[in-house]
Amino acid sequence: MPNLVQELNSLDFSVYIGGPLQAAVQAQNAASMAQVSFIKEVGFETVGGEEKLRYVDFEYKKSVPNPDFDNASPPGPGNLQFIEQTVTIKVPFLTMLTLPALRIEDMTIDFNAKLTSTETSNVSSEFAASAELGINYKIVNFKASASYKRTASSGTSTEKTYNLGVRVHAVNDDIPAGLDRILTMLEDSIVSG
């Protein structure tokens, strides 16, 4: 009979348990590198061989008080209280985007091993006999034969079933504190003119 404890001990748990954990760590690392790559590729542009922050310009019209308005004169085409002014805003492109920040929140590894051992034993017997008598002139022939056959077989079969289930729950994480401070500074640098 096989030693089931020895069978279980022979399983390489570093593969079954460590493999998915290592894959999760590598995925987390890849997500971080994807964030760095995204910021570099989308947030910056090369101008004259130099890396500069990419801005988006917005232009709109807005009513502002007329500095030349005269309260003493009646309002009219030459004396308007408000005039339209074109305003341009330069906004850092990164402040308008959702930055990819994937984080593995939890990971569940379910590993089930099922070992079933079966012992079989088969014994079969077979007996056969035959006799023959022949009489010829002055000769008597007698032939007899018998046979006996016994077959025995025994065996052990072990059925192994392994199930591995990995469940990973990933969430879009808050951006790191340092990057949040940088984005806040970029928001403060929005220029209107």
C-alpha cells in the first residue's frame, strides 16, 4: 500500500502556493512600471531635444469689467460696463487624466490534493482433465491428461487529483502621496492670461 503521507510530502508547495504569489508580485511591479511609463509618454513631450511638461491650451471668451467705463456717461456702444475678453488657460495634461494605479487588494489561493489508494487482488483457478482408452489387437493404449492452472494477480492503484484555484481582486488604487503632491503643484501652475 502506498504511503499517502509521503505522497503529500512529495508535492512541491513552492510551485503550487509560491507560484501564484510570485505572479501577483510581478503583476504589481508591472502595474507600477506601467504607471511610470504612462506618465512619461503622456505627460511629457520632447521640445528641441528637451523633455518638457505637456500642456493643453484652452481658449474661451469671458465678460470682464471695462476699465474705461464712465459712470457719468450714459451706457452705449462706446461706453460698456462689461467687455468680452479672450482668456487662454494652460493646463498640465497629467492633471486632466486618471493615472493608472492598479493594486492587488487581496489574493486567495485554494489548493486541494486528493489521494485515493486502492488495492486489488485476483485469484483464479482452472482444472481440466481428459482420459482416453484405446484397444487394438494385442495392444491396450491408455492416455490420460490433467491440467491445473492457478493465476493470481494483485495490484495497487493510486488516483491523484490536484485542484488549484487562485482568486485575485485588484482595485484602482489612490495615487502615491508624492505623485499627488506633484499633481497639486501642477494644478497650482495653471496659468490664465
